[in-house]
Amino acid sequence: MPRSSVSSGQTGRPPVTSRTEILAAARRLIDRDGWEKLTIRGLAGELGIGATTLYHHVRDKEDLLLLLLTEYAAQLPRPELSGEPRDRIIAAGVLIHDAFAAWPWAAEVLTSDGFITRIGDPALWVVEAILAGAADHGCTPAQSVLIFRNIWYFTVGEILVRANTARRYPDADFPPAENSPFSGLENPQLPHLTAAAGQWGEVAQENTFPQGLAALVDGLLAQATT
């Protein structure tokens, strides 16, 4: 399937604005209003051109968002992943997490299966790294895909929960104790939840993603090769 790209416009007709200008303006609008409110008409207004003119460069909103993601991925550093296959998989998963944690709306855009066929090649090297690590560990191609999918689900879930929490409580790392849904919980029918209630907020603030990812990858590789 061909990768998404900004069109250069009609033959013989010079572009009215550049790809860089289009994507920079789209990023400004997303940072200000959120990606859900981004529209082609609004972007055209931001650029001072007509919507019809902008359609010479992008097909639709989805095309625009995928172009933004591909450009973002192309600008990220690409470290060499060395060591054992298991360690390479974990390192690649952490890279995905850290990249999307800085741009959480991008993770939300890609919360549907099949997104790999729609993003540009610069964003796919880290997917290749995970599949290669799984293959080197002895996984079949199908098992490698399952490992990547589970890593992706785990990563996106963690990113979106933390991003939504940050939006809801912009002045705190976690809901204040008095607003915690478990604050003061005393329920004899929920003894373990009652015992953990006082520590829930503190634990939730900790960055345990690398440890959780390592445990997930260890379990997936063990299951795949048993």
C-alpha cells in the first residue's frame, strides 16, 4: 500500500504553501485546541489560503495527521539497539513510549488496528526492531506480530491514562488524596482493596513502565517459545 505523502499540487502549478508550513500550522492548532478540533477549513484559515487550495496538498484530516506523525518520527533520534533480543525488544518499546508520551494525542490517533499500513516508513523502523528481536529469540512471524501488538496495547494504555489524568488534574501528579475514589474506603467485602487504598495514589505516580514492559516481554517470549 503506498505511503501517505503531501502532494506537490497539479502539474505545472507551483505550490501555494510548503509542506513545512502546513505541518507547522497544523501542529500549532493541535497544541492549542486538540487534534479532535483540527479541520481542513480551520487549517486553511490559519495559513491564509482557501480550503480548496489546501486539498491540493493533503487529501483529508487523516492524511494530515499521518503526515504529522511521520514527520515527527523522522526527527526522532534512532539509536542502535544492541544486546540480547529480549533487551532490544524492551529498548524499542521504551523508545515508542517516550516518543508518544511527549505527543500523547498521536497515540490516540493510532488506536485502531491496521495503522502500520498508513504511516510512513520513518516511523516503522522501531516496529521492525521489535519484530527482529522476537525472530532472533526464536519466534515465528505470527508470534512476533502478537508480541508487538501486546506491547503496543500496553504502551498506548499507559500513555493515554497518564495524559488524561494530567489534563484532569493539571496542578497535581495524581488526584489529591481527599478526591481519590478510594479515600477512606472501609469495606469488609473488599479487604484487599481497602488495605491498598491508602497507597494507591502514591504507587500510581511512580513511573513503572520499563519494569512492566520487561515483565510483559518476558512472559510473551516465554509463552511463544514454550
